[in-house]
Amino acid sequence: MNHFSCFLFVMALCVGLGNAKLFAKNGLHFKNSLDPNDNVDISCKLNGEQMGGFVYLTPGQTYDFMFHAPFVPKNKIDCFITKKLGALSKANIRAFECGSGAFDHGKQNFWDLREDGIYFSHGKETPKLEYNWS
């Protein structure tokens, strides 16, 4: 086998072992499940660079961000979330992480913002508490 065939084989194997689909966009999904009138602001950075502006979610609203990860060794999306009602609460979360844009396609990360914290799942399992509000 030539080098390109080996590369394609390894790439298909890596994608096949994850929750991804070959060449599909990755997704970040945020849902505001907080009490009525409890709005949130979300601001995210991809590898330290700001991604657009703030996302503002009212209770019950969702925000879906679909993207292809860059072809760099490690991709990270960190988000700063501010909960507005009552005492100001904040959280810094690692919303997305992958080894390389070359191998990670179709990953779906679901974040559910609740009163007791921020829950995470890939969409198939029951969400688990991942972060607490500060």
C-alpha cells in the first residue's frame, strides 16, 4: 500500500471508532433549561481566538453551532457562560476538544444549562453534571 492509502485507512478507522461521521460538521449545542427569566450569555474561543460575539439565550432557547475543526494538532473550544438572574453566576467550560481536524468529523457535544450546573452528553446517553456555577 502506498502512503496515501495508509493515511486514508487510518483516518477511516479513527473516525469509525468515535461518534463521528466522515467529513460531517462538528456541533456544539447549548440549551437554556434555567428558571423563567434566567437568561445566559455565552462567549466562545477556538484555540484562544474569539468566535464571533456573544450568544444570548432565554429560558427554553437552544443554540446550535456547526463547524469543521481546523487541521491543527489539538483543537479546543472554551466557553465563558454568565447566568443573569439573582446572584451573578459564571462558568468557564471546555465545550469541545479533538485531536485534529483531520480525524474528527461529526462530533456532537450537547450542553444543558440547569440551575444546579452545566450538564454534558454526546446526545445518545443521559446528560451528566460536568461543571458547577461559580
